[in-house]
Amino acid sequence: MDKKLEKKEDIKNKKSNNNSVDYKKCKEELYEILNQLKKDTLLKDIKEENFNLEYINLLYKYETGNAYKIIVERGDLPPIEILIKTNATLLDLKHQFVKQLNNLYLHNNNNNTKDKNKKKKNKNFINWSYVWKRYCFSYNGTRLTNDKLNLKDAGFKKNTTLQFKKYLYNKK
């Protein structure tokens, strides 16, 4: 009986020793793999800030035809490129647009100033509900205002160009 108990304890100890993970070592290996991926010729054109799993999955979906690349023209400002799934809605597109603009303007400005005081951070706040009440996307001359509109149903294709325009509405 005692031998059986000792064997069970030995097995438990071996399992617990095998399950112990050195997280620092795993993290180092992960960073090493990521650095190797960044040097890969197929992934070289991805910007550092976009080098994450979500963006790489979207790139893969775009290459296989399951995602759209949408270019949003903003008048005199440089256009914004957005990758989005084919089953997305206009609201999803707006969220991606906001995310891209925040990455482009807010985060870059905050990194340059080193965030010495919080007032500077609050100066860069964008009230997006105000923006969406006054501006909208336009596709082939049609203003897109319904947030529930499916992009596929609206006729979007692989490389679609939208305009970001002032929203004109009828006053009653």
C-alpha cells in the first residue's frame, strides 16, 4: 500500500515539475519570434504600431478576399487606410476610423511631449459624437448615415474609396 502511495506522489511531483513554466524565458522566446517575423520579407511593410495579431489576421483575410481595404479621403489631409472584415457594418468602420485617427494624431503627439502634465493630454480630446453629427462617409456620391448598414450590402469591394464629408441634413 505504501509503495503505491509513494508512486502516486512521485507521479504528482513529476507532473508539477513538468508544468512549471519560466515566464521570463517564454517572454524572451516570444519577442525573439516576433523580431524574426518583423524581418520576414512578406511582413516588412507592416508598421511597428500595427504589428499585432489582430492586424496580421486582417491582412491575411484581405489577401484571401475576406476583408476590405478602404481608403478614406479627407480633402487636403492625407488619406486613411482601413482594413475591415467583409461582414462589418458602417458602425464598425467608424470605430476603425476613429482608432486609426487616434493612433495617428493623439498617441503620436503624447509621445513627443512625454506627458509632463495631464492638461496637455486633455487638449487633444476629440468629441466623436460631435464629429459624427456633422460629418459622414460618402460612397459613390451617396452619404452613408445608417450605422447598421452592412458594408457588403452597400456594394463595397476589395479596394473601396470613401470620402469624409460634411453631413448636410434637412432642417425642419
